[in-house]
Amino acid sequence: QQQQRQQQQQRRTPGRVRATFVNNLPNSTSANLYWAGNVGRANERSLQMYYGPLGPDGGRRTIDGYAGQVFVLTEEGGYERLGEYTLGGSSAPSSSSSGGGKTASSEEEETHVLSSPGDGIDAWGATETSASRREEHARTCRSLATTTRDESQSDDDYGEEIDAFSTRCRRCAREVGCGYSLVREGCFASRPTATIDGVGECEVVGSIRESNVNISATAWMNRATRLTTTTTVGGGGRGSAASMRLAYAHLEKAAERSSLALSDARERNNLDDDALVRTALSTYRRARAALSELATKLEAVFDDDDYDDLIRASRHPSLAQVHPNMGRVPRRTAEEAMDLVLRGMPVVITDVYDKEKNGDDDDDDPVVHEWTLDYLNREVFGVTAAFPVDDGDRASVPKFNVAADASTRCCRYFEPQGKARERGYPYPFEPTTHLYRDTFDGFVGTVRKANRDSIGKKDNNSTRPRLLHYLHEIVMNREGEATVAGGRAPRRLADDLAAATSRLRPLASKQPFFSDYSYAKVWLGQRGIVMPMHYDATDNLYVVAWGRKRAIIGGPGQLDALYPYPNGHPLVGSSQVNLTEPDLDRHPRFVDADLWEVVVGPGDVLYLPAHWWHQFEQPFEDTAALNLWSTERDEAPDAHVRDARIREHVLAYQLEESIARDSRKDSGIVLDALANGKRSPYYDALGERRLRQEREAMVGAVHRWRHEMSQLPGGDPVKTDNDRPADELVDNYLNRTHRHIMREASQEGWHVGDRWDLSQAATLPRGL
């Protein structure tokens, strides 16, 4: 029995392996060595632990491991995989062996030599064949909405009216993988929530659309409300995709009836201030607003052709003149996207919520299949449903962060920086965005009133900017617990987040050095909102609940081209460049920026790697999204160690710190004087001698940075920086980060210690 237990233990314990990795790549090509987990599906292992660089032309490292561990060699200063090896596996040739079976006490020795990129790596990602198949299928679906009846087909197949909705819908739904869109009135490749994929649902919706029942617009709206809150239709429960599509058909009838009633009232009275006309107009606005609100849930980015059309339609003309050939973020299935996620590259994953492909029986992900403005208000965040108040005490009702600004400039989120006070940074700031807090019920009321008021107005084509509102609130803390306004969260929110994180975990776990989810945030806003260019320091999965969003993104670094704000500025982490109307006189190097475009819709998941710049925009309709940030493993190396592009950020930080260490409270005015010279109001008071010493400190910081970076794979992020004088790098930093901010302030008579000028902040309605 003792021998049997020992044998069982030996079978359970993997054999020890001493492995030597050798980099034989020529031409000074270093490589990073990482552990990437244990045996699993090929090429699906995320980087987890760093074992340091291997120099070119024979650089080597020996480690002690276990059979089944997978190690990866990546490009210098990046994630591109050069080789992948499994210890003790068939792909791992042994140079010597201890002989005998693998036991807990035996140890093998093996050597892995990287001679050319691609060792041990299978082909991965989207192939031309898979992409062409998707395009062919998408075009087949599109053609079904316009195909005429073949003479061999009977009237039973098509009905008496060839162009009737039911006919087109049935023809589309019969084709596997195709679905009919009520909002677009066409046949497309199936998308979650957006398309009718069954013949039975076509007939049910068709019976509503073709109904001549003489009931009021209000009655149609009441029926739509019941469909999304209480009843079960078409195989789906309340709030299900099927019930929402049927509710949309009811709201179409409500809009139709209210439009007829409004026309009739105007013909009879010919006065817009007549009570009958006002009542009809109010009903018409409510019906149209409800229809538009639900339409955002039934939209999608249907296929590659739709993707291209949406990108072209939403470009900023001025930006397109500067950057006419921006790249496009690829759209991939989850399987195809794995390669890009492992390499830390942005990608849109299109089939995470594909029920047929994933084998789901129900619409089990609330964010994509259930979340609407009405659902969140009724079931999750609203006062009466989620936060019952006893004895009239409303102190426990949470209030959400909301940004408000004019439609031409909404919205910039800002916050005071502790460093600004500690170091005397003299940054003037005139925010136009108004930050306030409101209950979720209040926010819903504000948005819906604005949308109703914009319908049917005579001055609807006015160029006067309207006030937009953007709710943004943390709903999951660093420990993964649901929260609202920093306090307790309703049970429904916790359940919804648990479903979302569970569904996304297989994808999230492929992020380099993924440990777990960190914070999660909801974003709800109106059409026309733009969140200017900025970056986050952690990986991000961005899930679209409703509406379509456009984003402009750029790779890490690029500080010369994107002109970041200083560390102590309220807009730290953001770009000074206005991407809507780039000013090349002020930001001439913006022409060198490497920018990509992307549009995402309901059911899409955008993987946005850490330190990638991004500007989200809402040019199409109101939107909502949930984003999930992540934490990294403790064993992960610093970001600048593994990604050479981030080393620019290290230089900027060290240059600023070289001043802060000695100048402390004077740091801000010293940087201003160094950036603007004699035009600075602080130049004479500081004196040339002190400024010369401060500049020498910055030059010293450049030399230290160069030495530190030279020890890392890939060295400097920009090879030509090795040939540029340190003085030039100092000037470059001061020019792009500090000069324009302070020069304009000095011209306007602004001085250190002045408070922020809040006179330009958007004015809220009296009720807010």
C-alpha cells in the first residue's frame, strides 16, 4: 500500500525540468522570456511572470521548472511572440536526460534555441478564408431582403404582397445565421438583440405592424410597457430581446397613431397653442421619444460593410484632412481575437454574446440582453425599486456623477490634483463642463425630457448648442464588490455584474499578466457627447449595452504627437490636442500621430489595452456601456520593462521629478520659466543662475533615463533619441507639456494662487 501511494504521488507530481533558453537571433535582436502558465490550448496562454531579457547572438538563461510549463520568448520591448516552448513536451528536445520515468525526484535537462521567429507557434487569428466567408455570408443575408419571388415558389411561401414585412422577414429568418432588423428594415448577419432570427417571431411582429385595430397611441404605448416589464412573448421573458422587438412594433403603431392625431388636430384648429393640439403634440413627442429610446437597444454594427459606412459617416472633416488614412481596429470572433489580446493589441470581439454559437438557452447576460434605460431605472438604480426609503428619509438614496456641457464641447471630466497644491503648479483652468450629482431617477427624467422637447419643435434645426448630460459612476470596487456612490448596491446590480464578469472571464484571462477584475464603471449619455483623448494605465474590456459609439485610438507613448497635460493639471492623462478641430500651429507634431478608428455597437466588446490613447464619441444616438478594468499579477514586470513604447512616460515623469525634488513648492513656476524663458512672469525672480542649475538637473535625468533604458530589451522607445542631445529632449518635453498652457495664462494676467475660473461652466436648468 505504501508503494502504491508513492507511485500515485509520483504520477500526480510533474517531473522537474532544468531548461536553458538560447536566443540565436542575429542583428542585435533581444528577446524577453516569460512564463505563460501550464499546458493548455495552443497559443491561448497569457503572459504571467517575467524572467528577464536574453541578448542577441547566443544570450541564454537557465531556469528550474516542471514538465508542462509553457515559456514564451517575445520581441524586444513588446508582446509579439517569437517562440513558445513546453517543458518536458514533444516540442522540447532534450540535450541530456537522467533516464528512466519522470518522478518527483528525477530531473531532465533540455535546451530550447530560438533561431528564427515563430518557433513552436501555430498559425492563429483571422485568416483570409474566415474573413472572406464572413463577408460572403453577410452579403448573402443582405440580398435576402431585396430578392424577388422565383416563379417556382408558391404564394404560401411569400404571401400575396411580395414587399410586405412578414414576407421579407420570413425569407431572411429562414437562412441560417441571418436575421431581420426592425430598425434598419433589412436582412443582416444575426446579431444579439438586434435581429429577428425565427419565422414565428416574424409572423407575430408582422401581425402588429399590419394591424388596423383602432386604438389610441397611449394604448399602444401601454401595451409596449407591459411587454418589457411583465409578460412573456415569443419564448422570451420580460425585458428579453424578443419582447423588446415586439414592444418596438407597438411603439411604431403608437408613433403612427399620434402623428395622425396631431395632423388632424392642426387641421381642425390651425393653432399650435390650442389645447387639443398641445395634447396631441405631447403624445406624439412621448411616442417618438419612446420609439427612439428603444431603437438604440436594437441597433448594431452588423457587418464589415456596415462598419466601413459608419466610420466614413462619422469622421471629423478637419481631422480627416490631417489624418486621411487612419487604421481601423479589426473586428474578430472570440477565437480569432485571442492572438491580438495576447499581444496587447486592440480588437472588437463580435460574438461573445452569440447565443447559438455559445450554446446558450436563454438571454442570460443582462448587460447586452436586458439593460435599457427603463430596466436600469426600474430594476437596478431607481429609488423606488432598488433603494426603498422608509419614513420619508431620503438620505440613503445614492446620487450619481453627471457631467453636463454644451453639445459642441461635452464633456471633459476633471479633478483637482494633490500634486498641484504640494508643488505649486501654476496651472490656470477654466472648465466648461459642469459636474453635479443626481439620483438615477432624476438623470432619467432629465434625459427623457430633453429628448421629448427636441421632437417636433419648429426651431429643431437651430444651430444653438443644447445641453448634454453624461452619467459616469463606479459600480464595482477593486475587490470586485458591487457598489453605488461608494456605498451599498442593490442585489440586482450584483447579480448583473456577476453574470457579466463570468461571461467575459475567458476573454479577460488572456490579457497579458491578468490577475482579476478591478473597477467597473457605467457610462450613460446622449447623442453628441465626446470624451476627449486620454489614456488609462490598466487593460479595459468595454461592453456596449445600447447605442453605437465611435472611438479614435492611438498606441502607447506618442507624447511628442499628442501633447499630454502636466502631471499636476486637472486634465492629467489627457491630450491637449482637440481632435475635432486640430490646431497644427499650436500642435505641429500631431501630424505624426498614429491613430486608428473604430465603431462599436450593442453586443460588441472592445479590448482596449493599457496606455492606449482613446477618445469616445456618440455621433449616432444615445448610448450606454459598462467597462471593466483589470489588475495585474504581482509577478508582472513594470509596464515600461515589457513595452518599450511606455518608456517615454518614464522620461517625462523623471524630468518633472528632477525639478520637484529640489524646488518643491516652486516646482510649477520653475517649469514655467524654463518653458517660456523671459516671457514667463517668474523668470526674473528666479534668476538665470538658478534656472541654469535646474536645467542641468533635467539634463542629468535624461542621462540616467538613457542608461536605465539601455539595460532593457529594446532600449530607447525611439531609436533616434540616442542621437539627439539631452538638451534637445529637455526642450522637447517643456515645449509639448508646459509652454502653451502657461504662456496663454501669462498673457491674460493669470497668476499663481488664483482660483479656477468657473465663469465658463455650463449653466444647469433651474431644477438641477
